[in-house]
Amino acid sequence: GLFPLLVGVLFLLSAAAVGVESVLSRKDHSVDRPTGDRLWRLVTVGLATLAYIVVLPYAGHSVAGTLLVLTVLRVMGIRRWALAVPVAVATGLGSYYLFGILLGAPIPAGIWGG
């Protein structure tokens, strides 16, 4: 549709503007590479995202999204299951309701969609 195309063009233009600004800037752009716990968090979130992509067609967005959010919450420091699980479930189901039901966007339902 037109809207996703416009959003994509806006993201592309924004990225180009940031790139041009970075090149024209005279500041030092050295980056601290993640090590130790920060590296572990980065890799874990990346693997969780990859797992989401693989599991999505089979489990659907509600289940895969809930598992992704639960993993990210735990990795980022929320240690209490009593908090992480309800937040993850609310995010997974809430995003399905918002995009799939209210906005009518096609959301993968997996085996739950029949």
C-alpha cells in the first residue's frame, strides 16, 4: 500500500540525513565496542529476534511476540517472573489486537489461525 511505502521513504531519507550529518561533522566518532555483560545482552537479543523470525509462521505473532518480549525483558534486567510474564503477554496480545483487529493489518496467526 501507499502508507508502508511512504514510511519506508521517510526512514530512508532520515537515515541518509544522519549519514550526511555524520560525514560532515568534525567530531570523533569512535565507538566503545560492547564487551562482557553488554555483549551477552546484545547477542541474546539478536538471537531472540532471529528465533522470533523462525517461529513466527508456525506459532503466530501472539505467541512468538510474547516469547520475544519476555526474553528481552529478562535480558534487560527485569528478574521477577511475576512482572515479566504479564508485561510480555500484554504486549504480545495487545500488539495483535492493535494491528490485527483495530487496524486490520494481516498478522501471522500460525497454527491458531486455522
